[in-house]
Amino acid sequence: MTQTTAIGRRTALGMTLASGIAHRVRAQTPSEVKIAMLVPLSGPWARSGILEKLGGEMAIDDVNAAGGIKSMGGAKLRLMSFDTQDSAEKSKDSAQRMLSQEPDLVGGFGCWLSSFTLAVTEVTERAELPWLTLSYSDLITGRGYKYVFQTAPTADAQAKQLLPAIVDLAHKTTGKRPAKVALLADNTAANISFLKEVREHTLKDLGLSAVYDQMYTPPIADATTLVQPIRSARPDFCIMLSSNVPDDKLLLDKFAEFGLAGGKLPLIGGGGHIGAPELLKVTGADILQGLMAGLANWPGHDQDKLAQRFVERTKEPWFGHDSLFAYVHVLIFKEALERAGVADRHKVAQAIRELDMRNGPALFFPGHHLKFDDKGRRVDAVLAMIQWQNGKPVAIYPQEIAVASAIWPKMA
């Protein structure tokens, strides 16, 4: 071996090592960082997924227009959209395809319906992919997972807050306390969690009796047998927990047929779909008048300018629950990436665990606090309430986001 040859080989080896190091650096600080969104884009729950997609895409554009991830040299965010379709089994299959097709994902969010989220997070947890969700079921963050973060108050937490708020609202408005409630709900995971807390504790604590208690499997074809007994039971109000707009329509039309909609019987739904613009199109303002809903968040005055931009951009009539959550989920990933400084899912997850903010993305939640406990649940998460008034859902609770006073019909 000549000296020249040896030097040449050593030089080549050095260049190879340097190239490998440079490649690893580029892999950690790419020009583009991918996060996933896995939501229903087809089937009965598609409208909510589409609203999430609109909010998520707007947030991506806002982050990129403002300079991207500055700690990563201005790397741009890219949203990879996937469809859960219409069942938990299909959702899990979609999650597996998502991870196979996009191995460089640093995180993701979804899946709107708690039953879908429970299935999908089994897959994302094994992949150690940080996952943000607005889904409500307490089981989502009750399994000891380390990479799942729930930004909504859990269903059992909402149950503890909603009925006391409803009873207080009725008392303040009418001077009387309601005593009888009807419970009607589909058997999706969030509603099961909600009603477990209600049946075991909340009804007794408030001195309420359930004069009707019925669950059903969605989607439904006819709501007659579900709604007709409620008229005979004569409750003071009805908790109506469907989970998709088509079922909302069937139930509300039947309540109207029996003379119970439009503010006659206080109806309280749950979830962002109750505030979806699609509901107005398929039912009508007269039927929706007075309908309330407990839900995880709703834009307040702080988001007026953002709401205006969203409406101008999407041509949707308003900015609501589903779009708001997707928007802030993107901002949370942006914040975590800034802190991590690398496109590494484990470091991004750790950055999310360490968040304790009262500005930035925290401003999109009532209470303005963004922090997760050791289960992955957002600390200080509080219930919000909306009510349909004059053809539009408006925030009525808590006070810091309320834009209108609640309407409650006079009690007999």
C-alpha cells in the first residue's frame, strides 16, 4: 500500500463520516416537519372532521407565514391528513397506514369521536408518537399512556360541571330548581363516561331524579321510540347526548313533532357537533332555538379577529369548537418543536409534558392555562356552554367567554 493510497482512503473515510454526521443533522433539522391529523372525513361524523381540517390547515398556514419553527432554522410545518372513516376498527387501520406511510411524523392529533381515539391511540402509543386529542372519554388518558395528551376536560369532569351549571342556570332564570331530568344518549365512549358519573354521583348530589334513561347505538334510522316516552315522563329538562349531525337532526325533528323543541323543553346536548353550521342547514333556526350544549371549548372575544379570518377564508358562517381545537393543537406542536429544537418525536413529547404556559396557545382555553398532568390531562380544563339563539350558537358559560345570557323557558 502506498502512502498516497492510504491517505486517500483515510480522507475518503473522513468524508464518509462527515457526510453521515451532516445527514443526521439534516434529519433532525429538516426544511419541513410533518404532523398528522387523523379525523373522520367520511361517514356520519365527517362534518366534525372537516371542521377540524379547516382549523388545522389555517393554523399551519399561520405558523409558516410567521416564519415556521424558528429554533429549527425556519422549518415549515406540513399537515398530513388521514381519514378514520366510520368505525373504530377502520380508525385503527388508518393509524397503522399513517405510521407506515409517514415514518418521520413528529406528532399528530385527532380523532374527534372518543371511540375512534381509544382505538387509534393504542397504535400511536406503541409508536411513541405524541398525540393531542379533543376527545372526551376519561379512558383515553386513564390507561397509563405516556404519549397521549387530552386538551379537553374529560367526560366525567364535564358531568361534574354540566348538571350543576344547568340547575344553577334554571334556578337563576326561573326562581325554581329543576327536580326531574331525562337522559338520552348514544353508547359512544365519551357518553358512557359522562353518564357513569351522572348516574353514580351527580344526580344524587343535586337531588335530581332521572324519569327517563335510555341509550342507543348510532347511527339511528328513526327516533320515535327514543323521544316519545320523554313527553310522557314530563322532565324539567333533557340531556340529549348524540354524537353526530345526522342523529341530531332525527332527534330534534322528533322533539319538534312532539312539541318539545324550539325552547319548549330545555334540551342540553354535548360536543362540538351541536354547534356545527350543518345543523342549522338540516334542521332550522326555529327548532334549534334554545338548544344548549356542554362542550370542551368555544371561541370567546379573545378570538374575534381569528374568527373573522376563519370565516373569510373558509366561507363557514362561524368559528367553533372543532376548528378551534385543531387550530390550537397545531400551535401546541409549534411550541413544543420550538422548545425541542429538533424533529424528534420523543423530544417533542417531552416538551409537551413540560409545558406550563399562560400565554401563546394557552390563550385559546378558558382560564388561559396550558399544562398537562402525569396522566396527560390538561390541568384546570373547564366546561364551556353554548346555546342556539336566533339561528346561531353563542357562548353562555363560563363568564369569561360568554357573549349572551342564557334563555330558559318558564317552569311549571
